[in-house]
Amino acid sequence: MWYSNIISVIPEYHAYDTQLYRCVESVIIQNLTRLTNDYCHTFNMKQNLTIAYLKEAFTHYNQLIFHGELPLPALKLSRGKTRLGQMACKRRTYWRRTIYSDYTISISTYYALNKEEIDDVLIHEMIHYYIAYTGQKDTSAHGVIFRQMMDDINQRFDRHITISTQTKDIPTRIAQKPRKFLVLALETIDRQYFLSSVMPSAARKVAHLVSRSKDIMTYNWYYTYDEYFRDMPRVRSLRGRKVSLEVYIEMRSKMERIG
């Protein structure tokens, strides 16, 4: 197994002493886990995540889990919104042999993760790094080898590493700047209600389409800073989100009408 040499520090015990071997192994794992818990105090979540912390954490888990086999990669902080972490490297093929180099691990600072969650993300990326660095071929990005290592680490070191995480449910660490939205609110002749966040550069085009449409009964333009529109695509054509009459009335009452 990839972790087997963790017991190599006690050569006086033999593999056939199964019960004693497992007992000693359990004690070592418990001691290593205790060291991890002590190490947790070095990170203050009131502070911003730093490269210095990532380097310290990488070195710690490299020794604890990967036996110091992984060279320190380039460590970076990102503001990624779609993924919590990423392991990247250069890939070259020579004579049907794939060679990986220039490894980089990036951790997003966009989300308000606690220390344990950050470490789980880092270890997740370290598994990717280990598989690539040791030249193993997995069945997919999170294939059989990755899942076996992840499950083993979770069990042996009381981690909570997962294949993926729904970022939409995680609070953000970075305060988002208020954004001004140009909104088109319209009612169709069949009493349907729509709100559109329009790209300012496309406002003239959209206004022209509205004026020519025979299906629109009434419409108005608005400015707003309401967060309701942050996740709504900003359109360049006559498209929008269908809403109830109640939402339509409420949102119009909160926005600044233009003209």
C-alpha cells in the first residue's frame, strides 16, 4: 500500500505478529492525529489565508500522510468561484511516455472555509499530486485510485475529504462590491411578468426589440443594486426571468425607475 512504510520506524516487530503489529500501528496513528490536532492551533480563521500557511500545512500533511514523498509545489491563492482548489501541472509525452512537471496547487480564498475544510481541500489536491507524481494512471480524474486513497485517508486520519462540494451553499469570505444593474420589467398581453438584467451596452438594441414587439403590454426601465439580480445573466437580447405578480410588484417598488 502507498502508506505501508509508516510502520518502518519499528523494525524490531515482524509482520507475523499481526495483533501486536496492528496495535502499534494504531498507537502511531493516534499520536500522529494528536499532532495534527496540536497543529490546528497554528491557524487563526480571523486572519486571511496565506501562502505561508499553505506551505506549513503542505509540509505537515506531506509528512503525516504521504511520508514526505512530495516535493513542495508552487502554492497559490485564487479567487475561484467554481472550485475550492486545483492541482495543475505541465504534461509532455516522449516516446509514448507521459512526463509531468511544474506542479501547482491553488486554493480559493473566495469562500469562508474553516481550518479543517481548507486542509481537506489541500489534501484533496495533494492526492491528485501524488497520483501524477508517482506516475499512476487512474481510471478518471476522481477514479478508482483517487477514491481508494481518499477513503483510506478519511478513515485513518479522521478527515472529511469529498469528491466535490456544492459551492452555492458556502458563505463567501470576500465581500462582494455592490453592483448597479440595469433592469427591464415588462408585462405581456397574456398577463405574464418578466424581469431582465440588461447589459448597458445592449440597452438600445433591447429597447428597439421591445418597441417592436406586439406581445408586450407595458414595460419600464430601472436601476437597482439589489442582490436579487447578481446571479441573473445580463442579457443582450429580449430575454428574461418569468416571475409571479407578487415578485414583479415587489421588485418594481424597490427599484429606481428611469424616465
